[in-house]
Amino acid sequence: MITSTLDQFLDPNTGWLTPQIAQRIVQWQPDPKVRARILELGKKAEEGSLTAEEDAEYERYIEEGDVIALLQAKTRRLLEEAEG
């Protein structure tokens, strides 16, 4: 069976993804200043008042958030499977 590169990256058999590291990945949250900026940009996006620069910044946050959410979800699944 061929697995995704993310699954291979998170494979606990590689030895580097310890339960402690996995827990830190799952619990990670962005800095409060970054969260505030994302909320600010989101509000402006809803209003349709983002500048081109702000739109690019907001899009980057969204893309990064998607990757982080996927990483956290897969890591959470690995922790649940390990617990049994």
C-alpha cells in the first residue's frame, strides 16, 4: 500500500515522532498577535475591503492553517491509535 508523504512523515516507526512531540503538535496554537491579525483580515475580507497585499497575506494564513490543521488531525489520529 502506498501512503501519502504526510503519513510517511508522521509514521511513528521512524522514531522521531514521540508521544510528547505528537502532543505538542496537537496542542499548538498561533501567537495571540497572529490570531488577532487573522481575525482582523477575516473581518475585512467579509466586508470586501482587503487591499491586494492584505488579501495575499490572508490567503497565506489560510493555506498555512490548512496544512497545520491537517498535520494536527493526522497526529491526533496517531495518538488515538497508539492509546488503543
